[in-house]
Amino acid sequence: MEPFIRTTSFAGFRELVAKLGGDPWALLLRFRIKPELLDEEDARVPLRSLVGLLECAAQELDCADFGLRMAEYQNLHVLGPIAVMARSSASVGHALTEIVRFIGYHSSGMQLDLDRSEAQAPRVVIGLQLPGSVPQRQMVELAMGVAHNTMKLLCGAHFSAQSVLLCGVSPLPPARYRRYFQTQVYSGQACNALVLTAQQLQQPIEQQDPHLHRMLVQYLDHIHLHSSSDLVDQVRRLVLRMLPTQQCRLPLIAEQVGLHERALQRQLAELGQRFDELVEGIRRDRADFYLAERDIPMSQIAGMLGYSEQSVFNRACRRWFALTPGERRRQLLEQRAYRRD
């Protein structure tokens, strides 16, 4: 099923394109997005359309930081009722947990996780669930910028993450990221994440309202966002998190979701999934994503995919694409150059 996203995530697009001297309506129509939908809070469009639109705008308007600039127009409130629920939560950690739980209301293609595996360095991990090697840097940086703005809204204007992690290698100078996030930014990482502190998660939210929070949770539950199919998304998030640790095993994943491994296998089977095929598909998609970045070393990609040896990654690449990693990288870069032309 094609992942969608609510059109609230287009906030600031028209203003920014016009400011840069472009025609926002022409760009929207080129990607088959009706401009009037941007004024409807509950309208939805394919996520792929927004991802392509942002990449196109950045290229045609010669604005390499388009995603970050657009993030300046957005914050938690693009999430609609999820935002109200988060701001009525008891603490920042509680709010983030609920945002992760219900992010499917906003977009079925957004991958969000609150990784507490390191107690003193919890991470908000952000990604997109789009198959293939679709360029998506602008959308990812928009989402990272909105996540940063969300933390400032929940924690206060003084908020600063411990650090920011970014996948891939960006043409933007590091200073541009430091200026936006006001902290150290590391590129070429296995995931996109805001690294927080334990104290930030424990911080109480001034506007907490247990009654309002309970009502909104019931509302979101009622529209079937927390269905059994969420198990697949939860497993996907855990696999993405654990692959670089080379500890992505069924028993550990089952323990994380609170199930016996046989129960997890059975429930996945009922949803038409097998654990090993799920892991294989995620590795293949991430391999394409990393290989499309010219400057990430092959040994680093192998490690981020959970392989202890480069040779194992080489064999997997031949199995997936009938190509070596180097050949697949050249193919992806040629395809990207062709699309730009």
C-alpha cells in the first residue's frame, strides 16, 4: 500500500518557494498535488509525492537546505490531534512515546522510534518507509527539523540535543546543521536521530491535562491506529535500530516487544510476514539507500547492515541485485544523474 502523509506537512512550502522566486502552484501540480488540499487539515497525499516535490524544489531553486528552511515554518502542531495529546501528557518522555505510538495517523510512511537502550543517551530515531533508492534528504531534514522544533515546544526554548545523527553524506557545510540544531551534528550514521538526555525525557509538561489526554488517546484508538498491524511497524523499528549492533536476532526482538519468539513468529505469520524475510527486505532497502551515497565506505555500509564481514555483504548484494556493491552503487548514481537531467 502506498504510504500517505497529511497535507499539514506542506506548511511553509508555498511561502518558501515564493520567497526563493519560484512558482509553488506549478510545482505542486507537476507532482499531481491539488493546491487547495494544502488548506484542508485532514487531506492526505502520497508521501512519495511530497518527497519528490521537496527534492525537485531544492534542485530547481538552487536551495540545498530547502528541507531545513521549510522546517522553520513547522512544529509539533502539524500532527493535529497527536500534538494536543502530546502537550497534555505528563512528561516529555510520555509525550514522545505517544507520538511514536500514533504517528501512523499523520503518515503511514514515517518511521519513528524512541530508543531508550542507552539510559543516558535516549534517541528519537526518524526515517521514511519508501522502497528503493528514492532521494529523500530534503524530506528527512524537514522531519528532523520539525522534531527539533517539537522538542523546543515540549522542553522550552532552551532545548538543545546532546547531538544529532544524520544518515548519508550531505553537500551542506556542517556549520549549516550546527546553526539550525545548536549542537554537534554527525553525518554518515546508521540512522537519523536526535540524541537526548535522560533528564529531558523526565521533564514534566506544564500544560499536562490527564482528562484531555485520555480523551484523545481513546479517539485515536477508536480510529484503529493501534491495531495488530502495528506489530510489523514495531518490529521494523527494532530491526533498524539493532542491525548496526550485529545483534538483530529473533529472540532479542521478541523480548523487546514482550512476546515469546514462537508467539511473535505466529503473529507475524497471521499478518503475512516472516521475520527473516522482513530483515532481508529491510537490509536490501537500506543497502540501496546507503549505496546511493557516494562517500560512505563499503565496510561502513556492511557494518550498518549488521554484517560482521564485508564478504557477507558482497554475497548478499549479488543475491539481491546480481551485482557487486560497487556495481550497484554505480548503477544507482547513474540513475540519479539521469533523473536530474
